[in-house]
Amino acid sequence: MTTERPNKTSSRSAIRVAVVQAAPLLFDRDATLTKAEILIQEAASHGAQLLLFPEAFIPCYPRGLSFGMVVGSRSPEGRALWQRYWEHSIAIPSDATDRLAEAAGGASVYVAIGVVERDTAFSGGTLYCTLLYLGPDGRVLGKHRKLKPTGAERLIWGEGDGSTLTVLETELGMIGGLICWENYMPLARATMYAKGVDIYLAPTADARDTWQATLRHIACEGRCFVLGCNQFVTKDMYPEDLPLRHELREKPEVMCRGGSAVVSPLGEMLAGPLYGEEGILYADLDREELIRSKVDFDAVGHYARPDIFQLCVDERPRRPLETV
């Protein structure tokens, strides 16, 4: 595990953040929970107060797999793969979230980690791509369900609603964010800005060079610190007995190269981007920079025109059943 540590800022208002670029033990919830616990302790030992893990870290982002679905048909092998993915997903709350909360509490850090969440409120047959928030007091603080899965992700994940557009008020500042290509939804970003986000979290599965431009744009637009976090995954990490593993034969050896980074409110790179290996990026954020950055631009303040443009956000939970 490599560690990259920028120089500390001299400001007394500085807080240390860590971005964990790592791969899970793919399709293995319990082993990945153990890895997450170790990484939380490692980052905390380097002074981190807030940790970000990648999108769908537990149990994995199933890159390259079709789940046996094409328009008009599904396969038995794809259903078997889906079952394995479902069995290693996480219910909220559960023993798995208890473990993560205890790890955060034991290290006295805030943790935001991408999980594949199993719905327990109704049928239990839907999975969501979720960002789970855990506190230094050992509690689950909240979650955000991805509003719009991208492309083929829509075959395996459901859509979240407005009730989990979460921004947390903490002693480190206002913490919130969006997952992967949700960050290309202008109105979703505007919602985060309007809620006063200071530290904007952007876990992703996008390893393209253009993603760095996205992170820097969000930082400049929102005048916030942006933490981007991706996985580094190779093909040999996939279990040999995985249904439909043969679909990976023609895929590159490096399935996801990473690209994690930390960006300042004026779009400057504070750490990263990190490519080609697992590692933890550390950065020290000067909270006073948030104030200084807004002298010339504030997307929801002096640079807004609410007399012309207004955003209405429906934050009611959308349930399939209401009883009276």
C-alpha cells in the first residue's frame, strides 16, 4: 500500500482528509469489511479526520459483467451472478454497518464508503448504489442513494429518491456529495451547493482523464473542496468461480486504473491524481480558503439570480406502499 502525503498547511483551521484508492475482495462482503477496517485504522494513524472510499466498494463495482442480460432475454448464469451479488450486498442497518460504524468510532474519524445496499423495506429484491456515512461517535449518520444509475448499471441497481440528498453538519464543515455520473446532473450539484456543502465527496468508477476536469469544475463551481475516489482493480482480482467470468477474457488486465484526487475550492490539485496502484492520498484542507474563494463567485449567493432561476427539490421518500 503506497501512501502519498502532501505538506501540511500552517493554518490552525486545517483538517486532514484521506482518499482511499483500493480494491475490495470482489464479491466477498466479509473479507472486504475486514480490509476496510484495516484501511480506516491506517488512515487514522496518519491523522486523517475524514475518509472517503470508492463507489460500490462493498462488495464491488462489477465492471465488465453483463449479468446475462440483453434486450429481450436473461440467462440462468446471469441470475446466478445476480444472486451472488445480492448475497454479498449490505442492508442498512445490519451487522455489516455495525462493523463499519465501530471501525469509524474506534478510530474517531468520519467515513464515507460506497456500498451496494440491499433494500429491506419492501421486497428485498432491489439493490442501490449507496454512499454510507459513519461518524467518529460510532454511529451511522446517513446515506445517499444514487439517483440515476448510468447505462447498464440500470440493470442491476434501482434509482434513489430525493429523501437521501444528504449533507451532514459536522465540526469539520458541511459534508455531502454525489456518486459518479450524478455529478454530471447540474441540478443535483446545485442542490449540494444550496445545502452549503464545504467538503464535496465524489466517489466514482470513472477512470478517464476527463474525470479530473469534472472534479476541478465542481470545485470551482461550488467553491468547495472536492474529494474524488476510485478503485484500482485488475482482472485477476475477480473470483475464478464467478458465474460469467469468461466475459472478462478479452478485457484489459487493469480493469480500473484509479484517478483519485483532492481539489481545492479554486480548482487546484492538492493530492493526486493517483493512477496504476492502490494507495491512500492525504491532504490538509484550510477551511478559511472556503471563505476567500467566494469573494468573486458564489453559485447560490451573490452570483445567483433567484428572481430568474429557482430550483425545486422534492425530498419526500417515494414508497411503493402507503398505509392509512
